[in-house]
Amino acid sequence: MPRVSSQLSDLQWVKQVHDFLIEVARASLADSPKLPDSVSTQALPLAQKAQNILQKPANTGWQSQKSQWIEQVRQLLLELSRIALGESPKLPENIAQRALTLAETAQDIQQDVEDSGEDEDSGDDGDETENSSREIVLSVNDLFKHLKDRLTAEHHSNNSAGDDQWQQLLTLLDMVHQTYNRIQNS
């Protein structure tokens, strides 16, 4: 039961991070960019929670797969805290882009967990090794899908330039994905 509670708490943190980063991005893209007032009260607790998530000995699922993202969020939150506590807070030029990129990943995590039902299934006391390897396979399959979607979008944005080469690339990606799945199933 503690694992379920921990999972929900971590997912709530992801939602809070997403909302906070969107707020930071909006404020920094305003006509007169400035930090939102909430930075001084929210950034440090969110950074501390990130540290707690990273230090958990039994991180499974999205936490272990997204540890680099969690660290990037933690660093940004600490940077925002330092800026907010400074005498004349000045925003770095790329703060909106960084905040939006990290917020997008937070949204992806939420969607992936929702799609996989991880928050409901995380209380199962089944074989941990089996569950862990299944999560990795799902993650790799998601990565293949995401890569194919991105490449397809890139292909369409290039006005069909090099159509044959794009088609070869997408076909090769499908073949690699199928080969990977066969290896995993054998």
C-alpha cells in the first residue's frame, strides 16, 4: 500500500510541476517579463520533492526512466528560487523555452501513466522483475512510436522533399521496431 501512495504523490508532484512551469513560461513571455509571485513559495518545495523522488531506493516505472528529467526540473526550480530571492530578479533569456520543454515532458509522463494504468496497477504484489521488464518494453515501444510520429511530422513539414528517402527511413524504423519486439518475445 505505501507504494501506491508514493506513486500517487509522485504523480501529483508531476502535475504541480507542469502547472508551475506553464505559469513561469506565461509570465516570462508577457509584455513585461517577470517571475510569478508563486515562485518564492512553490519552487523550493517542488525542488525538495524532486530530490526525494531521486533518492528513493525503489524507483520503478516512470521515475527511474525520467530521472534525468527530474534532475533538470530540480535544477530549474533551484535556479528560479535563487532568482526570486535575489534583490533584483532578472530572468534568463531561455527560461520560457526551458519551462515549456520540461512542462511538455511532465504532460507526456502524465499521459503515459494514464495510458498504461500504472497508478492503478502499482499496488500489485506480482513478480517485480516481470513487471519491471514489461515497463521497459512498453517504454521502448512508446519511444519507437514517438520517434515515428516526430519523423512523420518532420517529413510533412518538409513539403515532401526527398519523399523516397523519408519513406525508406520510416520503413527501416518499422523493421527495427518489429525486430526489437521479436527479440523481446523470444
